[in-house]
Amino acid sequence: MTRSKLLWTLAVLLTIGSLAWQRMTGPTYPVRGSVSLGGQTVRLRLDRTYAGPGDQQVVVVAPDTAVFGSVLWRRYPSDEPWYFLRLERHGDTLWTALPHQPPAGKVAYQLRLTRAGERVAFPAEPAVTRFRNDISAYVILPHLLCMFGGLLLLIRAGLGALEREERYPYWSRLGLLLFVAGGFAFGPWMQHQAFGPWWTGFPLGTDMTDNKTLVAALAWCFALWRLRGGREARVPVIAAAAITLAVFLVPHSVFGSEIDWRAAGGSPLP
């Protein structure tokens, strides 16, 4: 394999890895785990995002009919009292649904399962799910393609500058073009469809997804400014690629759109 192919392979792996990392560590990634009841393992998954109309289903696969339980929930963040929803059995599953919330409304919830006197709670701290509107595939697909393609080319530009390749300025320019389209056109469009606002990063909010996109774009704008007129700007390009990888270590959707339900009073977790 040629050196160029090796660098392209490394760029692809870094791109996939960084996108997967920031998605899997984000606050909307499902909570997975298991509990033991009656000597049997019950595997659990709690979703932390819900799109569209209707209530959010909570489903537990538990063939053992001696297992039953409930869901503890309240709106988040708030000082409201905690409420219980009984899990209804339907064959091998236990089922209930969290009440629908407006876009950007959040609910904290926790499973409470019981079998013959045994009681378990999952997770240890209530999971938080966020409600949103549906997003059109005509917006999601271009966003994903532009972000993947842009990030890939920007990382490849950084590797190319590190190896003193001739085409790294071209990859920098094309990569930034795709990155801007994905992060500043289709990204805000997705935000608008899901929650209403177009931009919730600096200076309007604290959404880390918007803010890290802004930081990376500014770093690359500086690098391209240094590349003007055919100049060699290896150090700024390498630095911009490193900054981009660093900001994509920040989990997706941190400090995103949120309705503050807090009010005086409320009861502690029982």
C-alpha cells in the first residue's frame, strides 16, 4: 500500500472514530445495562431522545411473569414531585409510556423492577430523555454527508501538511466548504426542525455542538488565510486539524436546547 493510501485510511479511521465517539458519549445515546432478578439477567435499554408525536415508550423484555415494576419520572430540570407509571405486562414484555413533552422538553426517569421481594432500580441515577420534532431526511442526509466528507478532508489535509504533500491546501479548502455547509447550513436547519431555534451556540446559547463547530471553522479560516496567495502554511493547517479532532472529542448535544421546568417546592427522590 502506498503512503498516500495509508494516510487516506488513517484519515477515514480518525473520522469514523471521532464521529462515533462524540455520538456514543453524548447525552442522547441510550443507557444500556442489566440487572439480576431471581437469578436471571434482565437486559435493559432506556432511550434518551424521542422524536415525533405521542408518548415515549418504555419497554422491558422480561419473560419471567413474576417480574413486574414501575417507572419513576418527572420533568427535568424541575423541583416537581416524582410520579410513578405502572409497567403493564404484554406477553414477554413490560410496557408503559412517558407523557409527551413539547420540543426541547426533558423527562428524568428510572426503572423500578420487583420479583418475589427483590427490588432493583436502573439506572442508579435517573436517565434524562429529550423530546423533539421529526427531522426531514432531506436535511439529515446532506448534513451527515457534508460533515463526514468535510471532516475527512480536513483531517487528510492535516496529515498531508504533516507529510509535506502538495495537495493539502486543496483538501483544506474543499473540506472547509463541506464542513461549513454541513455545520452552518444543514446543521442549523436540523436544529430548527427539531426544536425551533436555528442557532443555540455562542453568542445566543451554550450548545456545545454549535460551539465546537464554530471553533473548528474559525481555526480553518485562519489556516486558509495563511494559505492565501499560494503560501505554505503547514503549521496552521496541522494545528487546525488537531483542534478539529480535539473539539470532536466533545460529546454530541451537550448543553443543547432545553426547557427549564424548575419551580419552587418538589419532593426528593424516594
